[in-house]
Amino acid sequence: MINVIGLGYIGLPTALMMASHGVEVVGTDYNKELVATLNAGKTTFKEKGLDELFAEALKSGIKFTTEYQVTDTYIVSVPTPYDKFSKKVDACYVVAAVKSVMEVCPKGATVVVESTVSPGTIDKYVRPVIEENGFKIGEDINLVHAPERIIPGNMVYELLHNNRTIGADSKEIGEKIKNLYASFCQGEIVVTDIRTAEMTKVVENTFRAVNIAFANELAKICRHDNMDVYEIIKICNMHPRVNILQPGPGVGGHCISVDPWFLVGDYPSLAKVIDESMKTNDGMPDFVLNRIYEIMKEKGLTDLSRVGFYGLTYKENVDDMRESPTLQMLESMERHLSGNLVKVYDPFIEKDEVPNQMHSLDEFLDAVDLVVLLVGHNEIRENMDKLKGKVVLDTRHICDLDGVYRL
Ligand code: SAJ
């Protein structure tokens, strides 16, 4: 039996996927409310194909509990935030989970850490916890790092099809865990050592962050001299060895806006490009705010309460607001203008999360003259006509109405 610890964005789909592929799974989370919701037959976030997968896993007998199980394999997928001051990974949840596993697990068990961690975290924080509990790693307990790689918005598909990395101390244990993931994963599964697996995962997200920062910097250069950054990127990307990502209002989510900081925190004098890139991305919400003020001035608009922010989530077609650029813009306005007057709307966020939040597209559009498109949800892509007659600032390059403003 596999005990999956942490039933959030990664742990839950992973547990469901294994269960629906014939593996006996018990999911454990310390959040009683979350466990109760799952036991009541409901998922806790929206994701394409998740409800169907959940139904299948329930049929196959998956169980959810707050208790750690006595078994031979544990998969730890708990959050790894970063410390805002030191920029280093905060491994407290991983350490707490492994500690709890150590209290119940028998000798011979394997602990797989799926959470993203900076290179060296397992040596520095996880191995000591195991040894402090009297276990010898490699003899009594086996340790594996199998970082998740799935993208929110397409998690179920990517769980099935992405290649995976398994880092283990010994080839034999690496192969054993590879076989477990191969129960559902159709991608290639590479077995390597733990430090390499840690670094690879962080590097993948850092590559994307730096690429987006490059696109954001190009957007600023192009704005300065009135060039079309999107046309330029499109043409550059027709070169067989160029692949530039898209500029945007900032980088949110719990991965690309977080993981690269681990490298800056651990290697401050070496990770220069990464540091600058992260600062560029973090500066985009303020860049968008300045664009809004410029456009208001140009159009003679003075009333901020007639400005509307479309989108609260960190990207399109997900219901996740973590580190979202819109929230960063609202916070910045709160700080500088001591209040937030703008109207906000997101079809994926039903609960009231911010002031002046509206709950239908029509109500939102009636209340505003300037619409700032911050997230490219399908809803707005399918209703572009409704923006006719409004002043539109499109930060996602999804609107081609006449007179639309861009980054
Ligand atoms: N963004 C841009 N321009 C782009 C692409 C994205 O501004 O061209 C923004 C998005 O709007 C969003 C942010 O970047 O705010 C991050 O979104 P994302 O879709 O690039 O990535 P995440 O954070 O949702 O998921 C990433 C993925 N990593 C890579 O693609 C290398 C995913 O595969 C990882 O599993 C995930 O991080 C993770 O958990 O680490």
C-alpha cells in the first residue's frame, strides 16, 4: 500500500492516478476539513479531468484520512514555500511530514519526496530527521526524490504523459520506485541520484522564469520605442533555434515565481541572471499599473472606480490565485493609494476574495469604462465582442479589437 502524504494540487492527483491504476492508496492530510470534503465525495479544486479521475479512484477503493499509515512506501507531496527574506527554501512542511512518517513506519520502508526542494535540501534537512529517529538510511529506510513536473491546467494529461525523474541513493531502489510510477506514467522515467533530481526540477522552472523575464524585458524595450513585441517574438520564434515565451502582467503560481529564488538564496553571488530575471518578473504588476495611469491620462479618464481588472487567478482556466499578478497589483494600489477602488472579476473565483469583486461578466462590464485583461480565461476569449466600446488594456495578447492597448 502507498501512503500519499499531502493531498493538495500535486498529492491528490498523484494519489488518484495511482489508485485508478490498480495501486492500493491511502491519502493522508493534516487538514481535517480537506479530508472531510474528499470523504464526502468532492474534490477541492478544479482541474480538467480531475472529477472523473476521482470517481475512478473511489471505485478502486482509495481512502482519505488524517492518520499516517503503517506501510512500506510513502510519497510526500507537501508545500515548500521560500523564506521571503533569505530566499532559501523553507523545508518545514517536508521535515514535519517525514518526522511523522518516522513515528509509524517499519524498517525497510521507502520515503519518496515529491515536493520541489532546492539542491542539497534532502541532505541538509531530511536525512538528519531519519537518522535522529534511529534509522540507518540505505539499510532501514530508503530515500527517494521524485519531483513532480505537471502543469496546473493540464495536470491529469501530464501525469500520464510527462517524462519523470527519480533520484535515489541506489540504482535498485530507484528502479523499484520507477516501476511504481510506471504503473500509470507513459513517459520516459530517468533514474539518477538525489542531488541531480533536486537540481533538475529547480532548473526547469528557472529556465521558464528567465525566458519569461526576457520576454517581459523585450516588452518594455518595445514599449519605449513603440514596436510590436508580439509580432517580433512571433517572427523570432520562426527561427529553428529560438523559442521566446510571452510577456505578461507578471509571474504567479506556486512554482515559477518561487523555485528560482531557491538558487538565488543558496548562490547569491553566482545566480545573477536568475536574480535579475526574478526582479524583472516581480516588477511587471507595477509596470501594468503605470500603463493604466498612462492610458487613463491619454483617454481623459479620472475615475479609478470605473476601471475593471479581469482575472484574479495566476493564469488562464485555473482557480488558483497564489502569487497572482492581479493580487500584487491590488496590494500595490492599496499601499500607494491607501485603498482599492477598481472593480475586479474572475469567473473561476466565486467567493468574495477582494473588495469590489463582481460575480458576472455582464455586471462587471456595465460597471467599468477601462477593462484591464489580466488573465486569458476562455470565458473572455469567447466574449470579446462584449468589450466593444470599452477602453481595453490587454496584457495577455488575446484581444484584437480596434484601439486595444497592450503592455
Ligand atoms: N507566464 C507568462 N508567459 C508565458 C508563460 C507563462 O507570463 O509565456 C506566466 C503565467 O501567466 C503564470 C506563470 O508564468 O503567471 C507561471 O505559469 P506556467 O504556466 O508557466 O507554469 P506553472 O507555474 O503553472 O507550472 C510550472 C511548470 N513548469 C514548467 O513548465 C517548467 C510545471 O510543469 C511544473 O510542474 C510546475 O511549474 C511546478 O509545480 O513546479
